[in-house]
Amino acid sequence: MTKLLIPFLTISFFAFSCTAQKTSTPKMEKIHLDQSDTTKNCYTIIYPPKLPWLGYIFLLPGFGESAERVLQQTELPKKLALSGILTIIPTFQDGVLSFGVDSLSQLSFHKILKDVTAKHKLINQKFYVGGYSIGGSCTIKYAENATINPTAIFAIDPPLDFERIYYSAKRDIRLAKDGEPNQENKYIVERLEKEIGGSPATHLLAYYKFSPYSFTDTTQSAIKKLGKIPLRIYTEPDISWWMKERKADFTSMNSTESSAFINELNRLGNNHAALITTQNKGFRKPDNIRHPHSWSIVDNDELIKWLLNQK
């Protein structure tokens, strides 16, 4: 099942070595579009230590994640900034419980993007978008309807097909021992029915519109919009871990639709779309607890090199 799990609350900042002998911590600032409510419509901006900037990136958190939690889980934001990329971690209209792909979240994305580009006069700069979990879903949804076309995008184990996610959650509830389903799956079913207006059985076209990718949508209407954009999806399909620790199987893993998504993009002619699979890299901080659905499955330095090489 899609793991929209809320990471740990502890905040831990890490310095990144810029040279063999010198370390640097980039400057960070929190910007609120509405000063009367600091829980939403805001963003953390991380500045490169010197000019000129080599581009800017929106780095989208997973479900339940604040910018501080992202900084605790991964060094990617600071490494991006220290590599010359202005880095923005947004919080949308629904706060940390944003679903990312819904119209309200996408509108909030555009509002924050407009604020950032206007304040910093980001004209003709490389623009990247990436995200983890539901933030990865948001990344792809944005790219399909972009107002500013990204140079490249990436998503870390994103849930993409919400028809599949709905039925997977319903199956988990049905199979639950002693009628005690995982509360996460119960929440997902209720949230999707609220956001979309019902189940896929009665609102299938609405699920197609809501989802960044739909396996059963034979028109491929969403993904055809992605053209030839450089795109990566990272996933760690550790089926043994999922079966043992979560009683989940391949039908309930994001890896399933991620592979189908990339395969269809390749068949449509996007040879810049790639699936990056990893092994034994998923661990969550601060205690390094094993979990394949984690920021840590990404090789940060290699990803940054890939981003900077895109035209």
C-alpha cells in the first residue's frame, strides 16, 4: 500500500563538505504568504552560498512532512544549495496533510512558484521539481500541467494510480485480522472518497483526472503531456520486507505502477524517462530504521550531477 507515513519529529541539521578541508552551511529562510497562518501557504528557501545560481528547484515533502522533517531525513536540500541550486521546500494550502495532486494543492504550488520567481527574478533559469512519496505524485502532476516547464523532474517512490491505491487499501481492510484494518488504509479510502467524490466504481473518470498515471486509462491522457521531459522515478521494491513487516505484496507497492508508468512513457517515445531501482538503501533517521519507502534510497550526489547535466 502507498506509505503516506508521517516521519519522525526530531530535527537534525547536517553540514556538507564542499571541499576536502572546508565545510559550509547554506543560509535558510522561512517565507509565509499569509502571516496570520504560519501552518500553510509557506516555504523554506535554502540559498546557494555564492552567485550565479545554476537554477532553482521545488523539493516537495511527503505526506505529513514539514520542511524541518525533510531536512532531518535527507541531506539533499543542502547539497542542492551547495551545488548552486536555489532550493525551495513548500507547504501547501492543506498544510502538511496536503494530497499534492488535488486542485487546491496544485493552485497553492503555482502561487508559491509565482512568489519565488517574482522575488528572485528567476528568468531563463533551469527549473527542477522533485519530491518524495505524495510529494513525488505532486511533482508529476505539476509537470503534466506546468505553467513553467521544468528542465527535469524526479519522484521518490510516488503513489501514482489512485484507482489502484483505493482498491489496494480496500483489500487490506478486507483481509485485516479480527476486523482491525491498518488505520492508514482506512484513512486513505475515506480521504480519496472525500477528495474525488466516491469510489472508482462510480467515479472512474474522476480518478483518471486526479491521478498522475492510471493503469486502466487506455487513452494515456495524463502521461502524454510529459512529452520528452527528463524524468526519473526512484523505488526500492523490497518485497520480502513489505510482506514480513507490513503484510503487503506487489499489488500494494508503488513500484508496480512506477514501472508501468516509465514503461509507457518509453513506449510513447520519452527515452529520457528512467526507473531507478535500489537495494537495501532505505533507512529513516534519526535511528536508521529500515524502511524501503525513504528519502535515503536516492544517491544525492549522482542525482544532482544528473540534474545539472540536463539542458
